[in-house]
Amino acid sequence: MADKEAVVYIIDLGESMADCHHGRVESDLDFSMRYVWDKISTTVAANRKTWTVGVVGLGTDNTDNRQAREGLDGYESISVLQEISAMSMSSLRDLRHKIEPSNTSGGDAVSAIVVALSMIELYTKKLKYNRRIYLVTNAEVPIDDSEESIDDVASKLTELGIELIVM
């Protein structure tokens, strides 16, 4: 397999992620971020420039992504918190400050996957990479369930060889 990795974490930051469920005393966001921080910290500790990470916030108060800047509808409340790059301790520290629940319940999970997919496609081009997208959510975020959009996204994931992990 390729020795290079491009991983994008889509983190649901919607207001429902501040809630505690299943008898836990920590929020859904804090609970799920334990896994994400562990994965990202492992990447930082490996100190490999070819293991790259990007982070997309879903359900954010603001909108900051290429698709929305190009005027496409349906990409509101999705923000790129970190473009795909090699992670360092300082970028990890900066990222920690950006991961907080928002005051919105907007944002579409399928659109966030499209944003992440586009980031990976632009970064890796046609080069040999292990490509992964992690969607971390409590599943209370809206999903555009139109069959053609989901089929298009699934086809593009397959075409680019991107593994999608939903947590």
C-alpha cells in the first residue's frame, strides 16, 4: 500500500453535541473527541510528513468552505478548520481551540462529506495515497437523503478510493 496518507475528520459541532447521553457525564463531543485526539496524536507522534490530516467542522456557526465560496447552495454551516497538511504540536494546539459545540443545528452531513472528498481530491491529485474520511457525529444532524446525491457521493468515494468511516 501507499506510504502516504490523507485523512479528513468531519467533526459534528452542532448544538446537540453539547448534550450528554447514555448516562455519561461528558458531552457527546468530548466523548467522541477522545478517539479523534488519540488518532491525531498518533499521527503527530509518528512525525511523518507524508501522513496528512484535515479537519472539517459540521454544524458550525460560520461557513467557510470552497463550495460555499463558489456560490453553491447546501454548504452552509460547514467550515474547514484545518486544510490537509502534516500535523505538528502547534497545529494540534490550535485545532483544540476550534473544537467547541456551536449554537446551530444546521449543516448537512452529505455536503460535509463532499467538502472532505473535494479536499482530498485536490490535495492528493492522482498520486498514490491511502485516503480516509472519518465522520464523527451523534446522528442528530440533517442528511440530504436525495437518492441521486448519495449515489453520486458513493460513486466518487469509490472512484477516488476513499474509505468512509462513520462514528
